[in-house]
Amino acid sequence: MKKHSLFLKFIIFEKLVLGLVFASLCFGAISLLNKDMVVFTDKLVVYLSLDIEKTYVQELIDWLTDIKGETIIGISAGMFVLGILNFVEAYGLHKRRRWAEWLTVFATSLFIPLELYEVIQKQTPFRIGALVLNLAIVYYLAKHKELFPKKKFWPTRG
């Protein structure tokens, strides 16, 4: 049981970090409201030393300069929801709640088809690693039911 709980602690840590990342991105995106996106994009290109001659960089610049406030709010709300979901998963797994096990299996499984598509499109170590990690998390949580004790809903009479 002890060796199995080490990977569970890793999953809890990963979910906590993802929650923090998504929360940070949420507030970062909200900070772009009412900003001049052309100025922001110019600063971003300089900061990241992007080659504006590349087609994909120009497409990204065009997309960023056309972003409206509603889109920023939508992106921020989506990141907020993902952040909260990851925090809830981390908390529930830490408390060894069965609902958290199922929530984590379900939520993590939802991203596997997207990650598989991304790996098929272009193989990079990051994409392959994300796919393998999520497959390992789903397999691990589905296989190790002993980590999450069943609780009775009704007290027994005795």
C-alpha cells in the first residue's frame, strides 16, 4: 500500500500545480481586458524574440489583435473552471474520497482523445509525455481501488 500511495501523492501534487497554473492564467487573461491588443502583441513579439516573417507567427499576431473582451472573459472563465476542477480533484484525492477518484478518472480521460490527436499530428516529447502521464493516472486510479475505502451511507444498527 505504501508504494502505491507515492504515485497518488504525485497525482495530488500534479493536480494542485495544474490548479495554480490555470488560476494564474485566468487572472492573467482577465488583466488583458480593456488593453490595446496591438501594443500587447508588439511587446509580446519583442519579449519572445519571435520571427514575424513566419506564417504561424503572423497568424498568431492577427488572431491576438482581433481578440474582443467577450473572448477574453470566455477564455478566463474556462481557465477558472479548469483551475477549480483541479483543486477539487487534489483535495478529494488527498482526503481519499471515492468521488474524487471517479472525478479524476473521468476528467483526465476527457483529455486523452485530444492528446492522442495532438501526438498523431506532431510527436514531441511534451505531447507524448502528457499522453503517457494521463494514461498512467487513469490506469492507476482505476486499478488501485484499495486506496479509496468504501464508506457506508447508512450506519448499521447493532
